[in-house]
Amino acid sequence: AGGPQMSSAACTLLATLATTAAMQTGQRPSPPLRAASPRASMLTNVGAGIFAVSGALAWVAPGQSLANYGLATDASALVTMRAVGCWRICGAAVLLAGTHGPSHAAGVSLVAAALT
């Protein structure tokens, strides 16, 4: 019962490494579900751009982001808004990684979870 505890970041990183190792066991890559149309690709890129810009603004100016929503700007709210900005940037990365297939999106998502 009183053994050393692993942090949640260490557990997430361990899960990411285990998943990556399991994916590298000689399995064939999964085929794409369907060919993406140029319009769908453009929408994905635009959505990722909006997520990234929104996240960057929330990180750089969390007080202004909170004011835009009409919320209080105490210290806890500023830290939380920065975390939201970080996750928006991670969401953009996952969207862009998804254009290379679901395994890329899953890997980027797990790495983002481990780092944030």
C-alpha cells in the first residue's frame, strides 16, 4: 500500500509509449476509410487554423479572452484560459494529423495528452 506513486503525466507517457510499441508490431497499416475530397481537406485545414489561432490568442492574452466571454479575470481563471488555449492548439494538431490517417491522429493526441 505505501509504495511510490506515478504522476498522471508519467502514466500518460507510459500509455503513449505502450500504444506506439503495440502499433509497431508488424501490423499492416490500416487503409484509409475513403479518399478525402479537396473540399473536405480545405475545411479541415480551415478548422485547424481557427483552432490554432483561437488557442494562441487564449494563451497570449487570457484576460482578453475571458473579457470577450464576459467572465471574471481572477488568477485561477487566467490559468484555466491558458490551459484551454493549449488544448485548442493540440486540437488543431490532431485535426491536421488526421489528414495522414487515424493512427497519426491517435498518436498526436496521445503525445499532446502526455505533454499538457
